[in-house]
Amino acid sequence: MGDSTYPGPLGRANSIIADGSLQSPAQSGYAGQALAAQLLAKIFKHLDMSIAVRLWSGPAFRVGRGVATAAGTAGARTMSSGAEPPFALWFRTPAAVVSMVLGRDPLRLAEEYFRGEVDIEGDLFAALALKDHLGEIKLSLGERWAAFLMAVKLRSLNRGLQPADPSHSLNEAERSPAYRRAVSAHSSDAAREAIRFHYDVSNEFYKLWLDRAMVYSCGYFERADAEIDEAQQAKLEHICRKLLLKPGERFLDIGCGWGALVIHAARHHGVRAHGITLSSNQLELARARIAAAGLEDRVTVELRDYRELDRETLYDKVASVGMVEHVGLKNLPVYFDTVRRILTPGGLFLNHGITHEHAGWSHNLSTEFINRYVFPDAQLDAISNIQQFMEDADFEIADVEGLRWHYALTLRAWVRRLERRHARALEYVSEAIYRVWRLYMAASALEFEAGNLGVYQVLARKRGAESRPVLPLTRRHLYLDPCK
């Protein structure tokens, strides 16, 4: 799928259903092609756009708005030429079509895509925009009943049949990339299990599409066309400058990933850095990278939950990059109280995290998708609430910077890199997991571009220091020549 291209003009689409005949199982492995085309045309009849659709055999055809119909074709026959659709939905099996009507899972289309029963040809980002239109499709009672009967008939026609070429189907071990256990308590044990699900996939898999330093959060693009390696180095330096890191200071990175920030902070700013993570895979590679950089005397990392941090050890500066999303909304007071407790008076704290346009983490298709397939413990809140929690923990907010366009650029770069390395990715993960990541990152890029998601760096100071200014009077120090 990652290497597929759009199949071309749809001029032969009428031949799919115009004669009303069925493809024999000997030809396609499945029966009911014309019926399936009619059923999809009925489902998408009221879609406020025209899209291209393919079945398990035959060329593509159009359904939706602007598709003229002829008797017996139920809206799946193109009567006039038009602009080529940027993508086509490819239903590889009758079961995928049937599920559109009889399936109970609201994420059934995504499930079918992960299982290889539905593919996307052409522009993935354009295809994902379809989700904003699907919820607006309203069928009358009569249309729903007719679609139900057609789906039952299509399922019956294919009972016991197998595809002539089953190579697209995933084996049983690859069919369920989902995290089936709901995370509600956000306890230490639940956090460890959720992190293992997400991060302990394969270090080699992440290396394929992250930058050289393996920074798993948005870059800082000083130019829109900057390479991802440049943007991530700029982000690391941006964080260090905001924290005013100085030689000899003790610096903590909560959720340190593969060690990029602690290594950068020690190498370029002379701090004594410590990082914590809940991922064994990340810990192993971070320690190897620290050793390779010759920084073992100044940089340490360990497997530890933030709630288990040593109460006796204080830090001058603390960073939390991409960590607050995993804490759980009800645990945010505990999280920020913990950070305040381990900071020296007047110490600085930088919280870098993704936010949502609405307060709280309500249940909907987007949140269900994220919690089921990607981040089982993820919960986002509005930036105003995040700041309120920080202030309630006795932090003084010093600076707030929104970076959502930076994350959109980062995600598009990650998707391009992952797609180019599709074959290599399958050496480390299943096709289903590859599809989860490709779909998730592309959809997230669109969410950031639309403003539904945001990402903010909030710089805060622990109250209790002397009254003299401890922060620069301007932001000029952030924009000096980049760190070499």
C-alpha cells in the first residue's frame, strides 16, 4: 500500500456494473461485484463530494455527490467526465463492503484498513479528510433497510469463498494491533503497560522515520523547508535556552525517550543531566548513546515513574516533553506538585505538551482511535486548563509559545520518511502496525493544521526565590546563532 499509486482515469468505470453481471469466483475469488458496487453507491449517495471506489477486481468508479445515475446502477455510474479524484478507496473483500452496513464498530473502516481489507490509493491526506464528511451521511429508513438487505445478500453470496490471491490478507497474528484494555486509573502499573504497548515496539522501527537524534516530539522549524534533523536540533536548543541551562546545574528530563535532550543539554550546556522513562527499549538505547557520546560521567537515565522520584534529590531545571499527555487528567495536580517538589526555589520548569481545542477528554471517534491503537493512556486538555493546574501547583507562568504548525510539519515529514521505508519497516513490525502509524500520523497532521490539536511550551518558575529578576527581560537570548 505504501508504494501504490493512483490507478489512473476512471473512464472504464461503467463496465463494472453496466451489464449487471457478477464476476465468477473463479476469476476474482469473490462473488457479487455488481451488488457491492450498488451497495456502496447507496451508502455514499448523500456524501457531499464525489469519491473514487474500487472493488476486489475491476477498475474504479465514482460515488457520491455529482455522480449522475442511470436506471439500475444506484448512483455508481459516472455519466460525465470530471476532475480526477485525488484518491480511491479500494475494498479488497466483500466483507469490507458488508461491514460498512452491518458492522457495529464505529472504527470499522480503520480496522479494515489495518487488516488489509481496505486500502487507500493516491493521496492519503485527501482520503483522511473524508472522515469529516462521513458523519453527515443520512439515509432514510427505506434506504437503510434496502442497504441492509443488499449487505445480507452480499455476505451470503460469499460465504465460504476465498480470494484467488490472498496475498493482501494479514495473518491472524497481525490482525489486532489494538490495545483492548481501557486505561482509567493511570496507576504506575497501568502507565508501564501502556508505555510498553507504544514504545517497546522496536527501536529500529522508530529509527526509520525519526531524526538522527530520535527526538519523538515536534521539531522547531526556523524555515518551513528545513530538514527534520535540523528542526529537531533547533528544538532541543530552544528548550535549553528557555531553561537558561548553565554548566554544573542539575537537569531532569521526565520522559526522556532515547536520551536526545539530556545528551544535548550536557554536551552543549555543561549540565549534569538525568532522565527517566518507563520504556525498557528506550532505556537500553539511551544508555548506549550516552556511552557512545562519552557522557557517562554527566548523564544518567533510569527506568522510573515520575511518582517514584527521590524526594531528597533536587534539580535546578526540569523539562517534560511529550509526557503530560500520558499522565491522565485527574493526575495532573499530582504531576505538577511532584515537579514543584523536586525543583530548587526559583527553579525553572518547561512543560511541552499536546493540547486539545476543548477542555477535557470526551469520548468520540478520534479519542477512541488514539486510545485503542496508539496511546492507550493518552488524555489531552485545553492549554488554559494546563496552565491553571501549573498555577495551582504554585508555579509562576513565565512564557507560553504555541507550536502547532511545527508539529504539522513534523508529522508530514515523519509520514514521508515512513512511507519511503515501508519495506524496511516490515522487518521490525507487522503490516498492521505500519498502517496504524501511517494513518495515525497523517490524521494527526491534519488535526494540527485544522487547529483541533495544539502543542505548547509553557515555561514556569517555582515560587520562593528572591524578588530580583531571574529571567531575561526580553526573548533575545532565544534567537542567537544556533548551537554548533
